[in-house]
Amino acid sequence: RGSPRMGPGPGPSRGLPRAAALRLAGLVYAAGALLASGAAAAAGRGGGFRRPSGDGMNVLFIVSDDLRPALGCYGDLVVKSPNIDQLASRSVVFQNAFAQQAVCAPSRVSFLTGRRPDTTRLYDFHSYWRVHAGNYSTLPQYFKENGYVTMSVGKVFHPGVSSNHSDDYPHSWSLPPFHPSSEKYENRKVCKGKDGQLHANLLCPVDVAEMPEGTLPDIQSTEEAIRLLKMMKRNQSKFFLAIGYHKPHIPFRYPQEFLKLYPIENITLAPDPDVPKGLPSVAYNPWTDIRRRDDVQALNISFPYGPVPKDFQRQIRQNYFASVSYLDMLVGKLLNALDDMGLSNNTIVVFTADHGWSLGEHGEWAKYSNFDIATRVPLMFYVPGMTAPLSYPGDRLFPFIDLFAQVSKPLPQGKPKEMVELVSLFPTLAELAGLRVPPSCPKTSFHVSLCAEGQSLVQYFPSVKGGHESSDDGGKPDRPPIAFSQYPRPSDSPQLNSDLPLLKDIRVMGYSVRTSSYRCTHWLGFNPSNFSVDWNDIHAGELYLVESDPNQDHNMYQSETHSHLTKKLCRILEH
């Protein structure tokens, strides 16, 4: 695979022009498809469903940023998301999917390599796994090596050092990745305040026509993704197209008309807006990125626990929901284009997010924790002929739905409740596409370029005919499904760098296990010089029982009544 590139990689303005690269990619595909056809027909579990004709399906991989499962298809009664709900109604929708670390770069590198953060050795934004951990193959790289044209639009890898300033091009992508030109204005003073001046605010509904370049990043990314779909259709190229949406990541900069969907009088506070009494201080994230915004600074909130004023809490929640509906509109346009081009019958669609986002729960905002609200994400797979019947000529699977019209929400047909992990995306998509599933990683895999630390989730797909709520009796895993997450801290008490400590400053690592009945977290001593964890150095612990405490507000770790249970339930973390 060659030596990793250390300097800034070629972007859209460097090297081969994108149009020429696209034409070249089409020619390369024609030759590569012959070599790939054998691998594309390789083993997979999906017997019993009708696949489309051809030597393998395309993949449309949609990842949103900071999106908790605040969607109609996940039972949210406030958020309007009819287009994503429509996708869900034709998909397998995992109800309990979790990120491996609730921050952008570590999560994305984890699910794109199929390795956990302890194996990528990325807990912050400042190292490139191919140099500092191992030369691991990525999900798009694997598809590229199996004859696919692989393309990246928007925020797929986190930009910067963690993807070698190139989004891991050319390893992962056939073409130079596309980044919208207007994203450079995301954190600038473009938000009009009540004083008539421009600010760098958290809350930033805008008139798009007044924005620099007259557009927004996610609008540009959708337009580019649709353009690439048209080119792939014209070239008859088998493709893996990843599109990363910025929203609902802060700042909440989105078209202002979406705010009208959420009258402020209808917006409630979080059900548990106070910091839990039994929460260890090391577990708390002080949401420093929120505090840096101009409109939040004006509130003079004390650090670290000072509460956000209740009226502003409602506004944050209102603007987050509006950003989700803006995202839904764009996803609807993208899927409608897939229909327009006749690609819905031979394209797998995946929709997920890099992690969740707290909206005042536990007195916290943003991500940066091990709570469900920060680690749980939407995850759904549409597979033609498997999760929904193939459509007939003239039928539309994904007609665009106007969010401003009164629409009913279709219900998903299959909703597995197993605890699953984003690290499993790599083997799952390989199996669904008919490629050889990467082998499971050995205990130490720094020198193994291709292996997976997650397991394929196809075993949990409900049958199309049955549409039941859990996995089939046949093919059950060897152990009950569980999900692991982790988060680093520089200290036992909240600091200005608690949310995003540099590797050199990490002193405590919180390892968390989520099962169907509980979440247990151990905060352990960590040595960043050799990435070692001292399992005997327990700084704090958390234990939440799901049935009696679904919001994780009552820490039972120190409870004398549950002491025997704590030892038993948390022991799995050591393995």
C-alpha cells in the first residue's frame, strides 16, 4: 500500500483535476471490475432474499455530525424528520447503536478502520493512525481495492492531522475528496445579533442569500453528491460514495425558515436538567466549546457546573431540532436524486452519525462523555431486495417529502434492539456488498493491515417477511451483544481541557460497557507515554440500571445494596 504521506495531501485544487479524475476512474473501474467480480460474489449470510442483477451493489454512506437519535423513526415526538423516517421505513433500524468515543476524529477513524480507539491510538485530533499506530486498511480503501470508485464529499474523515491533511487520500479514495468552499465561514462572525452586528454565535439561523457565497456547506455537499451520482450513472461505474453532513454540529447555522417548525412555547427542558448528585466529577464534561460562543459568553455562566438559563436552554434545544430538520431536507433531496437516476434498486444506503449530543441532560451540553445521550447514534441500513422489495419501473422508493406540509410518519419494519457498535460498520458493509468479510483482529493487531474489531451486524437483520423486533433464533451470537465506549480526561475534576485533552495530558481513561440491562463505567489511571491502563487504579465508577433508571441519573456504583452486583456486572470491562 506504499508508505503513508506525511505532508498535506492533494485537495480539489491540486494534482489531477476532479473532472479528469472522474473520467480516469471510469476507465480504471472497467478493468478493475473483472478482477473484483470474484470477490464481489464471495460469501455472505444474506441467503433467502432477492439481490439485484449485477456483480455487486453500490454504497451510499451518509454520516451526520453530532446527531443523537432525535428522529421520528426513533420515537421522537418533537423532531420533524419525514425523509429520514421514510428511509427508515425501508431499512433495518438499530435501536441501540453506540459510538466508541464521543468526539469526531476518534469516532470516525474508529468506524472507518474497524478498530477501537485503543488500537488507532487516537483520542484527540492530533495523530495519523498509519504513522502512529498501524497501516490499517479503511472501509472505503477496501471497496476501492475491490473495484469500486470511492468518493468522499464533506466531512467523512475529520479533516486535519488525524486524516493526514488529505482525508486519507489517495489510500481511501479514488478521487480527491470534496470539501464545500463555504465551510470556512462556519465559525466566523456571520450570525446577525439583536444589536444588528455580526457575531460568532451558538444560535445562528440565517437568511442563506445573505451568507458568504450565498450558500451553506451542507447544501454544497448535497449538490456535489448528486453531481457525482449522475456521473457514476453515466459511466456505469460501481461506486462507494460517502457524504458527511456538518449539521447538527455547532454552530447552529442553518436556513432560518426551519426555526418556524419549532415554536419556542412547544420546547421543553431536558427531563433531567440537573447534574446528578452521585455523578463522579471525572465523568462530567464542562462543554467548553459551547462557552466560547459569543451569545453564550454574554450569559456569564460559572465554570464548570453553572447552569445555562432555562430560556436559553430551550433555545439551544429549539435550534438543534431545527438543524436536524434542515439535515432531513437535504437527505431527502439526495435520496430523491437516487430515485431519479434509477439507482435505488442497486444501491445500499447507510445512515448514521459519529456520536450523539447532550441537550441539557445531567446538566451537560455537547458530547465528550460516556453517557448514552453522547454515545448512542442512529444506524440504519437500506439493502435493495433485502430490507425492502425491489421497486418496479416508474415506482419511487424515496420521493421527497416537504417538511412544511402535514405528513404522517411511516414506521420502520425491522428494529433490532441488540447493543451494537459503529466499529462493526466495516464488516457489515463488506458482507452486504458480497465482499469477503475481513477476519477478526487478534488481541494485538498493530501490524495487521486488514482485520476487524467489530462483528458483522447482518446476523441481527430481521427477516423481511417477519419484520419482528429482534434477531432470529437461528444464528445467535456466542455471547449477548454489548457495546464498549471510552473517554479520556486530564484530571479527576473538571478542567478547561476536560472535554478535549491532548494525548500528553490524559491521566484518566473512562471505559464503559453498555448491555441491555445496565451501563458500567470505570475511570482508570492512564499513562499516555506508553498507552497503558492500570486496572487496579480505579479513580471512580458508575453503574446505571436501565430498567429502573433509563436516563442514567442514579449512580448505583457505591451503593451498599448493589455492591455484589457492581463487582459482577463491571468485571466484563477487564476483558
